[in-house]
Amino acid sequence: MDQPRILAFAGSLRRESYNKKLVAIAAAAATNAGAAVTLIDLRDYPLPLFDEDLETEAGLPGNAAKLKQLFIESDGLLISCPEYNSSITAVLKNTIDWMSRPAPNETPLAAFNNKIITLMSASPGALGGLRGLVHVRAIFGNINAIVLPGQLAISKANEAFTPEGQLQDPRQQANVEKLGATLAAAIAKWKA
């Protein structure tokens, strides 16, 4: 059986993003559970704001095409979603919008069709980014993705991580690792 292929990233551009640290923990656990994980930084794929006129005039931007290929090649997505003003970040929404654009002779929503997705978040706030996860879950649910019910929101993220990027609370660390392992297992079952 093929190894589950997971694309992992945070919906943040900040270098020291709590969500980048969080997704790295889950990605390592998914790898340990037998998945082939590609951990990326959206900072490495800068995109213009989605504009259909730009798309009509110039086609899919180069970075969007590269990123879309990674989405299409994956079986699932592991995403840590910061919350900005109680909602999804602009960079994550813009990425989703570009990835949803059809190419000639391509199945509609090829980057998302039947992808299994696990969501998580980290925020200095008391809810840990939970309000933003509601919006992200709704978006993916409407573009043919399968969002697993388990998710985690780490509150007080500014105090939650060790200097090495692990979570200070062993229970939280185990729960994040479980998210990564569960995604790998769900994809393996789906592929079987």
C-alpha cells in the first residue's frame, strides 16, 4: 500500500509563529506514524492577492502552480491556523483561493477533492484560535475536503512552547502528536 502523503503548513507568515511550531510537532508525529510528510512555509510561496483579472491576463502565478502541485500530490493536509480578528488569516484564505482555481483539463477543486484535513491552532488568547477554526472548517467543508472532527486550540501560546519548539504541557504535546498520527492513520484507511 502507498504511504500516506501529507502536506503540512501553518497559515502564518511570521518567522516565529506559534502555529509553525505547532504544525511541526504534529508533522513529526505523522511521520513517526508512517506518513510521508512535506512541511512547508507559506513564506516560501509568496502569492499576489487573488484577482480573477490577473488570473485571466497572466494565468496561475508560478508559486501558485508549484504550491498547487504539492496540494494535488498529497492525500491530506495538516494545517495550523492562526486566528486574526476572530477569523481566518489573509494568507491562508488567499492560498485556498488560488489553490481552488481550475486549470485546463483538470478536475474542479483538484487540490481539495477528498483530501483529509486535520486542523489546529495556537493563539496568545484565551480560546487558542478556536473561533478562526470554525471559519476554516466551513470553507474546507464547502470545497469537497474531508475535515476530521478532532482538532486542538492551544491558548496562551506565547507561554506554551519550550525554546526547542515543544509544548511545555506534556498532555498538550501528546494531544498534538495524536492529531498528526490520527491523520496518517485515517489516510491509510481511506487509501486501503
